[in-house]
Amino acid sequence: MRFQPSAPALPARPTTSVKAAIKATGLTKSFGGQQAVRDLHLSVPAGNVLALIGPNGSGKTTTVRMLSTLLAPDSGRAMVAGHDVTSEGQAVRAAIGVTGQFSAVDGLLTGRQNLVLMARLHHLSPAERQSRVGDQLDRFDLTDAADKPVAIYSGGMRRRLDLAMTLMTRPEVVFLDEPTTGLDPRGRQALWQIVRELATDGVTVLLTTQYLEEADRLADRVALLEHGRLIAEGTPAELKARAPGGHVRLSFANEAAASGASALLPGAYRADDGMSLVLPSDNSVAGLRSLLDRLQAAAVPVTRVSAQPADLDDVFFALTGDER
């Protein structure tokens, strides 16, 4: 869904004296008696990137929808770009850009036509429209495909076009709801670079993501939600300091060895490749030696060992649980 402001957009992104570009206090939302967001408090300084992470159903998208005025909160208050999302919704919508989980582009139009349509909805003058459309096509590497129908675009191209439309009027605050879902590694890297450029330009970004590496690389601060509640917040380094140690990855030559190690190490879980196990570790030399000695005594050969310090995956598993 796109928003149409009531007045022409300014040619340059306005500055704001608001210290917190996004501020939520006691934000709550329920659906059919089930609380999706519970007493949420957030504060994002202007020009910062905040990543919301959490399991599916943790309230990330509901939070974005409330902050972007798509949903009215049941209680609490939220300010975005200095405006109340409930009583000043039109002012909020004029100051933000929103990219949802699925690309909101028209496949029957060309890339250029999609951008022109967005420029018209925002009442840009013909000169501004032409300039901004050209700038966005160039910035998002879409110039060669500008006059081709979007229906033939790849997923990464659609995502870039979607974000180009979102940024047509230089918003102060941008909401990105799982922007890299479904993208290949190259497309993900391209969008990461765009987010970094936005932050450099002073744009405030709130993104939700299922990729913890994404949050680690992009965010100034990370907020972890579970069952609609904020259970941890801090810089990536601060959150990683809360995880117990790190983890060790053990690789095996065949299924029999991997299964044998799994039986010996009940705290381990299978990695995606099926031939590796990952288990918590304090990353000490003594701990690693004890682990390898145990496997050697059981005649379970290990082909490769790698020890890693705590990352956001460790934080995620350490802090999230099954209790509501």
C-alpha cells in the first residue's frame, strides 16, 4: 500500500529537530482477544537503523503497521517524525516511506511508469518528476530495464524498484518489513548497501528481518520481540555479550559419523548441510580439547572444527523460549 500526501512534497528532505525520529510508549494491539503487541516501548534516534527481530508471530509486522498508520493501536502512543500516529496520521504519512514484505509494484507497467505514477501521487512538479525518476533509476541500477514491463523483472529488480518508489520523495523515516526475503545473496547485498546509504544520508530506518546476520551488519541497535513483548534491546555487541559463550561447529565425512556424534552430544543440533553439528561452547581451549577427546574415545572421526564467538543467532536462541 502506498500513501498520497495532501500537499506537494518538498524537493529536499526536510530537517527535523526531533531527537527521536520514532518513539513508542506502551504500544498495544490485539486481534480477537490475542495480544499481538504488548506494552511496547521503543525510541529510535534520527539517522539510526533499528532492526526488529524475533520468531514468526512475535509482533514485528504489527508494530510496523501501527507506526506507519496502517493500524490503530489499542492503547499507548507513538510519535514518528515528530507527529502522533493516531491524531496526525496524514503528517506521518507525508514524512515516511514504507516497503512491505511483498513488492507493491504494477507488473503491467514499466519500471519508469511505476516511478512516474508514484511521483504524480506525491504531486511532484513535471521538472521534479523527471529529475527524481531519472535519479532513482540510476541509483537502483534500473536504467537499462526502465522501459521494460515489470512483469519480466527478477525478484531483486522488483525489490529495488519497490524501494525506489518508497524513496521517491526523500522520506525522513523508512520502514522496511523483511525487505530481503526471497532475494539471492547478490540481491541481499545490494539492498544492504542501499540501507547503509540511507543511514549515511541521515534517514531513520526501522527494518524487520528474519536474517540475524542482516541485523548484525546493518543496525545501530537491535530490538528482540517475542510474543509481542520487547525482551531485549541494545547494540549488536551489547546483545551478543548477553549470550553464553559462542558455539563450535563439527563437520563429519558421512552420515554415520554425524549420527554417532549427535547421540554423544545431546545439546547439539544439525546444521543445514546435514553433515555438521553445532553446539554451545565457552570457546576455551580446555573445553574444545575435552569435546574432541570425547569423540575420539567413541571412535567418531571429525573432519573439521571451527569455533565462533557469540553472534545474534546465539542471542536469539538464548533469550527466546516457549513460555508466553
